Amino acid sequence: MFLVQEEAGDGSDENDTVDQDDAIPSTSKQVPRAAWKHQTAKTEEGVSPSVQKAFASMLGEELEEMGDEDMDEDDDDGEWREIGEDDVDEDEGGGGNEVTPGDVFALEMELNRENKKMMKERRPRSKLPRALRGLMGEANIRYARGDKDDAILMCMEIIRQGLLDRFGLVCTPLAYEPFSTLAMIYEDQGDMEKALQFGLIAAHLNPSDCEEWVKLADMSLEQDNIKQAIICYTKAIKYDQSNVRYLWERSSLYEQVGEHKQAMDGYRRILSLLPPTDGEHFMQLSRDMAKFVLCVSVSYYESNELSSAIGVMEEALGRHPELVTHECVNMAAELYIANHQYSKALEALIRFCSILLERDKQETKEQADLETEEDQKLEKKEEAAEVKGEILEIVVPDDIPVDIRVKLMVCLIHQNVFKPLDPMLTSLMEQSPEELGDLYLDVAEAFMDEGEYNSALPLLSALVCSERYNLAVVWLRHAECLKALGHLEVAVKSYSKVVEMAPLHLEARLALSTLQQQLGRPNCALQALEPMYDPDTLAQDSSAAQQELKLLLHRSTLLRSQGRTEDYIDALLTMLSMLLKVAMVRAQVCLIANTSSGTRHLRLIKVSRNKLSEIEDQEAAYLDVTGKTSVLSREDWWRLLQQCLDALCEEKRFAEAELLVDSSLEFYSFYDDRAKRKELEYLGLSAAFLDHNFRKAYDYIRLMLMCSVERAQLWNVFNQVTLHSQDVRHHRFCLRLMLKNPENHALCLLNGHTSLVSGTFKHALGQYMQAFRNQPCNPLHSLCVGLTFFHMASQKFVIKRHPLVLQGFSFLWRYVELRGHCQESLYNLGRALHQLGLTHLAIHYYQKALSFPPLKLEGIDDDQVDLRREIAYNLSLIYQASGNKEMARYYIYTYCTI
């Protein structure tokens, strides 16, 4: 080790020689004195005073005295001095100028530490290529001289050259200098937008410069770009995480853009950075956070930030109780009350405001009898019960502000303490409501929350009579209080005042309508539920659309209870048109107002596509509709649709019901649900059939049969549709379906009927025989086969007519045996004989059929299955052909007279 020798005085002879020991190691070099003087004269280049003194002790030179600005760096010098003092020996007097190997080693260690320190503090090395550094310097010189145009061209050239790598390909720029210079030039020229853009590029290329990020944040704020300023402050905080000013500014910006959670996170981070001794700033920031949370309490209830703010305030009150002011207590109590923690709010008021609560003392056991641990536990419980006894009197110091007094009243009201509050309530009522109206309202709302409406009513009445607090919210509370007390007539007036002052207040409208209905004023009840928004507002504002839907839902319920079906349908169609907006465009359905009946009502009509406004992005429009109609669930919408379809069918508006079903099938939420889609298809089939739109009904039943070919009910409906449609499209459909389902009984009969009607009797016979083999005991199959043989025998060119007649009669007799002797079977037998020209036999069976009564079939009127008119008419034809006019007239007059 070595000793640092310091001599008084600041002068030294430049001709002094340096004594050097012969044993200096090879790692040490002889340093010229002039060079050392040059180094020690420039301490700002990075060499600390400790290193300079180490060199001085080795070279035997004296250093000049350091200024006051270097006193902070003399700690290392003290360390050297201590090291030297420990190793001083008897050679101190004569060998002070000799350099030992230990001195050299210590010097090298110190130089190594200094080198590492300089490497850390060194500015970032320029990433410009060596060939462009000169051009960059020339650009800066031109800018300094005022030749800004040339400087801009040079910077652009540097950027262009920097974008090309050694292979001539475009790459990402790395150097920030040209962008930074361009930012300064454009800022001088007043083009702040370009200056900001180039400054952002330079900052991203050199992100560790916090001051540059802050400067860019200020420029962004000047251009009203708050989000960009937040990003800049975030970058600055990343490289200086303990800077309170950056955190504060960013939190303030978060407040302005409504990002309350991020703002609160920033404030909490600032609190964690404040030292424990800085109590005033801690308390101030805690109060600011409390004010901020209370101002945006609605959003913070959702994100649970209110509890976090309470924790911060509790920490402030517990850490610095000596700095607690009335403002701090007021904020803490307000936070507790907002979070419904009334007992904690009361404790804070009692603790910091010297408020006394005199309670009713209860009799306790004497302490002399308490000897065991169980008795001691019992004593503690009794003491706690004594503390929680009934409050008799409240003593509040005179210097307590009225805000804290009101919060004390609110806390006691929520703890069901009412009688001791009479003096405080009287004192409050003596104050002018024009000045303390908000406090009046706080106490009144507390009374209403606890059901003390009689106590709340005088406060609210005083407020509604004032000029400053004659507000809609106060009238609403006044109306609610009157309604709870049963004063309905006066409550109606208060609710009407609310609707007049705030026409968009939904709850007030609903309550007013309900009261009017209870008072027997249905027209006034409907008037209170008139639409609140115009169509343009509903198309743009989701919140307005949701409010309007709630209003329409209540209006439709009221209209239905009053039996006003047309108006009820109008309300339902209005709601469903908001849900099916995109679907109605795809279905080419439009909702219009029609006044043809003398009154204005809504109607659904089919329009051409060119008359509808095209929706460019249907997915986005569907998502927008989903957001606006989310106030009702999918099942609620489904019930509304069913109610609307039922109402339309009750009013015989089948065509509109059909169009509504078409629109609903284009709505994704209904179509993707298989059960709802099937039900909509059945509803559409029924509406189309009742509207006599058999072509549309055929489309529905065709799809249903392809999915459920074995259902007999669908085939019955199919027969009804094809019977009325007079269309032959179903022939090919049945043939194609027969290929996929060859064993289907209904398809065999239908294809047989089709072939029989078209005259291809052999194909009809084949289909009927297939059905007969599958179900030989069904009388219908025998009848169809027999009639086919008769049709074949009735043809003009037949080779074997008699065998066909015999086979036909055999199947007909089988039919009669299976069906039994009745009006129907005997008529069919007589009709077959009549067709073959065997009139004498036909007359026999016709007359026999007339003697039987009509069949009794469940669900069908007797007149619909009575065949006497058909039988009499056929008999009259036979007698008229034979010349017996009297008998023909007899049967006509007897059975065919209307």
C-alpha cells in the first residue's frame, strides 16, 4: 500500500524531476510531467480527484486545491488517506517519493473503477456510418448559420443513405441525429406537426432520452393529441421510473381521457415513491385521490377502485394523524359513506373531530366477583355491550364544519339513531336551503334509505321550493317520498315536474305512467310513455336505443292490458324493427306508416331491393344492432316475436305475419337456433296457407318433408297445399323423393294418384300394388287398385277388357268387406258400375247408399261427409238419360234443393 502525501500551497516547479524506483514493474510506465499536468488540469474529462492524487503521490508533485464544487468527490481521497496512514512506517521521512509495487497495483485498481464508471456515464455512441458523420456535422453547421433549406436536404440525404445497407437494400434506420435536427428545424419554422413527427422518430431511435419524450408530450398536448402525450410520458417513465412529475402528468392525462383505472394506478405508484417523512405531500395526494374517486364514483364502483381509495385514505390517517385536518376527515367519511361503511365513517368522525356520544350505561357485575378467566371474558363482553348501548345525546364541538355534522347525521341515521338527531336536524333546517341544499338532500336520502319518509319529506319540500335546488333530481326524490307515503295525487304532480324538466328520464316516465294507471287515467298513462328520441338519434346512440326499448316494452304491456290491439301491434313492430334492422333489408321487408284506415298505424310491406338503402358492412351493422338491443335477452325477444305473430293473426293480417317470419329467418340469432328455426318455419307455413299464398306454403312444406319424410301430418298438409295451388311442381318432387325413400307409404299413394290423374294407369297400378302389399288390410288401397282396373277397362283400345273388369270388381268387393256396408262404400261401388255403363246395378247400390245415414267422424261436421246430394244427382242423371224425367226431378227436389 502507499501513502498520499499532500503539501500546502498551490505552486510547483515544472523542472522538478521524478524519482522512480528501479523495481517498478513492467505494467507501469513513466508518465511525462507535462502530460500529467495536462490531465490534472481537466478534471471534467472524467478523472476523479482520487486518481489525480494517486498519480501525484507517485510522481511527487503537488496538486492545486480543489474548488468547492469538487467537495462531493473527495470521499475517495479520504479513503486513500486512510490507506496510507495504516501503512506508514519508519521510512516515512526519507522514502516518501519512492513508488512501490503496491502503489502501482492500487493505482491500476482505481483506474479500472474509474474506467467502468465512465463507460456507464458515457453518451450513446452515434449509429451513423463513418462516411455520413461529416455530412451530419455540415448539416448542423448549416442549420446554425440559418441555411435551413440546405440543412433539410442534407438530413434527408443522410436518412436516404442510412436506409440502404451495403447491398443496396432498404433497411430500418438506426441513427437518430438527422431526425432530431429536422425536428428542430421544423419547430423553428413553426411547422409543429412535422416537428412532432420527426421528433417521435428520433425519440424511438434514441429512447433513453427522457427529456426528449417529455418535450414531445408537451408538443402533443399543444396539438390536442392527449393519447400521444400519454404514450410519450409512458416512454419517459420506462427509463426514469422514480420520476414523480412524469407519473403525475400521465395520471392527469388519463383522467382527461376517462381512463380512471390507469390514473388511480399512477397515483398509487406516486404514493409508494414518496418518503415516509414527506407527510404533507402524502396527505395532499390522498385528498386529491379521494376527490377524484368521488367525482367518478359510478365507474369506480364497477372497477372496485373505491375500496382502493379507502385503503389509501386509511393509510394516510394512520401514518400522519398529526396532519389530519377537517378536510381529510370529510373526505374519509365521504368515501366510507359512498362504500356503505357507516360504522367506520362514524369511528373516523369520533376519533379526529372530538365528537362525544353519550350512551345509556347498563348494569354490570362487580369486578370483585370476577376471578376466573371465564368471568373475565364475560366482563369484556359486557363492557362491549355497554359501549354499544343506546345513544342518548350527541356532543359536537362548535368548530366542526357543517359538512362533517351532516355526515355524522347520515351515519347515525343508517344506524337507526333518530331521536338524538332532533337538535342537529333543527339546526340544519334553520340554515338556508339555497346555501346548503346538497346537505339537505344527503340527509333526506339517508332518511329515505331507512324508510323514514316522514322525516325526509320536510327537507325535500324545502328544496323544491328553493330557486337554486329546484332540480329534476330533487323533484324525483320528492315524488318517490310522496308515493311511499301514499299521496298519489301529489306524487303525480311531482313526477310530471320531473318529466317536464328532464324529458329523457325513463324511470320518472314509467313511475308516472304507473300512477296514472292506478288512478284510472289510461290516456294519461299512455301519454307519459310517448317516444323520447327521434329516429336519427336512435340510429346513432346505443344508450338512447336501449332507453327507448324499455319505454316501448312498458307501453306495449299497457296497450295490451287496455285492449288496444292495433296500437299494441305498432309498439311490437317498432321494437322488432330495431332488432331485425339488417335482417329486414336482406328479406326486402320495410316498415311503413299507413293512414288508409283514418288513423296512423304501422304496416309491413314487401319492396324491391333498389328501394332499400344498402348496408355495406352487414357484420358491423349486426354487431351494432346486438349492442343496442342487449337490454333484452334472446328469449325475451323470442317471446315478443311470438306475441306479435299471434296478434297479427288475430287481426287477420296474415301477409304481414308471413313477412315478419321471413325477416326473422334472416336474423342470425334465431336462424342458428335449430328449435327456433323449425318453429319459425311452421309459423311461416301457417301464415302462408292462411294468406292463400300456396306457392310460398309449398316451399315451406317441401323443406319440412325432406327432413321428416315419415310424418303423416306433414303429408296431409302437403296434400292440402298441392290441392289448392293448382301447380304440378310437386310431381317431380315426389318422384325424386321416392328414389331416396322407396318404402315410404305416403309417397307410393301420392305417386299413384299423380300417375292416375295423368293417365299412366300402369305406373299408378304399380304404386298402388306396392302400397297394397305393405298394408293389405287398408281399404283405401283396395279401392285405389280396383278403380285403376276400371279406368284401364274404360279405355277405348283394350285387348282384355273383361279380365280387367273382373279384377276391378274383386278389389272393390274386398274394399266393401274391409270398409263395411255404409254410405261411402256403397256409393263408390255404384259409381264404379255407373262408369262401366251398368246403370241398373248402379241404381241398386245408389238407392241402397241413400238408405244409410252419413258417417260420424270426429272433428268433421256431418254435412261435410254426407253423400246424399252426390248420390241423388247421379241417379237423376241416369233417369234423365233413360227418359224418366219424373224420377230425375224427384231426386233433385228431394235431396239437392237448397
